[in-house]
Amino acid sequence: MSNQDFLDNIYNVKDGEAMRAAYDQWADRYDSDITQNQYRTPARIAAALARHLEDKQAPILDFACGTGLSGQALHDAGFTCIDGVDLSEKMLSKALAKGVYRSLTPCTAQAPMDAVTLEHRAITAAGAIGAGAAPMHCLSMAIDHLPSGGLLCVSLNDHTLEDPRYEALIADAVANGTVEVLESEQGEHLPEINLGARVYVIRKR
């Protein structure tokens, strides 16, 4: 299977077990495949979080961390206390080799946020929620699991933004006073295939 096949097929995976199997199969080639397409989102997420979280020693949960490209970007931005969680244990083994995580924990599709604790000052989700990734309810769960003042830094790619319910969920949380949006920026996700993403920084009230 070519790298383009993996990128195309992942957007058609629907349930958690199929998602885990797909990413397990992709694990050995994921970093090379995704970087060939100029993957920009981890660095964008890390830079956005750094603009709003001055304490670089604050515990961060890297949700659906995959092979650790997102954790590496956070580490490169100066963050030193990063925990990762992912559905695919094969992806987690790749993340472990990068040496940037305090802990790495497998999760299930039924309980994706079990690793989040009130210790975590921020949750990052780089290319991790939406089309080809975790389902929409994980966005609500991430907000629910944050402590007051905690930050969610999440990207929504162009495929995901075609479904207005994702941004409506954020707008509803703002309207009911649960969160405030500190930043919302459209930019590059996988420029080699002309795919963009919007990066949000959201603070829990």
C-alpha cells in the first residue's frame, strides 16, 4: 500500500477497532509517509500552546499521540512533562523510541480520556479528532476533562470542517460559558496534498 493509499483510506475508517487496526498496520511507515506530505500540524499545535501556556513544566496530555510526532514538537517547543495516549500500541512503541514522553498509555475507543487527570494543565490533539481520527464526542470529552483554566489545543482538518457540527460544538460551549476561544487559525496541515486545518486554543472556564 502506498503512502497516498494510507492517507486516502484512513478517512473512510469508521469504528474504533478498525481505526486501531489501520494505525497498527501503518505504524512502521507512518512517520516517513506523513512527513513526505509536509505534516505541519504538530509544530502549529506546539507553537499555539506555547503562546498561551508559559509554564513549560506543566503536565500536558498528548491525546492520540500516535508515533510521537506531536510530542516531539511539544518537546522542541520547550515543554518537558508530556504524557501520551493512543489507541494503537504499535504507534505507542514508536512514540516511546522518541524519548520525549513522561508516560505512554494505551486507551480504548470506549474510554479514550481515561488517562486525563486534573494534574494536566493542557490537552493537545494534533490531527487527532475528526475525519480519519477520533470521533466528535472526543472533543466534548476533552473539554469536560479539563480543570478550570486548562487549555485544549486541537486541530480540525479540512475534511472535518466540512461537517459543521464540530465547530458548532465549540460555539455552543462558548455560548453556555463553558469555554472561551483564545485562538483560531486556519493554516497548513498536509500541504503536499493541499489539505489545511484550523488550530483552536480553547480555555476551560
